[in-house]
Amino acid sequence: MGRIAKAFGIRGEVIVDALSNRPGRFAAGAVLLAGSTELVVTRAHLHGQRWIVAFSGVGTRREAEELRGQVLKAEAQPTKRGELWVHEMVGSSVFDAAGARLGEVTAVEANPASDLLVLDSGGLIPLTFVLESAAGRIVVDPPPGLLEL
């Protein structure tokens, strides 16, 4: 649901690049996972496009720096039908409707028209072409020629 970009200030706060569109994920008391370490949010606020977050037990810049680069995950939340989660898509194999493997998702890039699946092959596929998504597997139906550019 996010990645710790770097330490912020001298009181143990960090800057988080959020992948979740649910601001409640950073509410005081929320429990996030950085690997096997549980981090409890004590305070957070949006600063531009990023979050500045303080965690219980992280009180110095040195402690915050040790968290740099950590991927944050939250407990599973109930999802609505058709809802896609970035953290679930990254690392998934992508197949076309005929079953041909197109590559692996390395990132999801924000785009005004439709967010884009970034494939390890360099291909970009708008999320509007996703037919189905399951654990580790995404099926897409891109228009002819999209991946030939």
C-alpha cells in the first residue's frame, strides 16, 4: 500500500509514497507491516502527493532512516467486485485473452486517462483492458498493435 521513501526531519518521521487511495490506512492507530515488523501509526498528514508518517517506537532520524525503502502492507480489507489493488498487481504475470504470456508487472504508473500496468518487457497496458485479476495472474484484452510500438 506504500513505500517508505526517506526519513523526514529529526523526530523519526518518514515520507511515504502511497499506493493506496484510502487515506484511512494512515489513521492514528493503524497497523502497517514492513516485512515482518508491525508499525503502528501515531500521526500522519498529507504533504503534496506524499504522506509524512510517524510510527510508535520510531523517534529518531536514524531509526527512520533504517526504514528507508521498506514496502508497507496493511491487513486485507474487503474489496468490492472489480476493485484492483496495486500491491496485488505488482509481480503478477500478465496474459492476453488467448493465454499468451505478455510479461510481469513491475509497477503501476498513474495516468489521467487510466493507470498503466508497466511490464518487464517495457510494455504499458491501461487498466481499462484488464479482464480479470487473481492471485499472481492478470488477463488483459489490449487492442491490436498496443504492445508492438
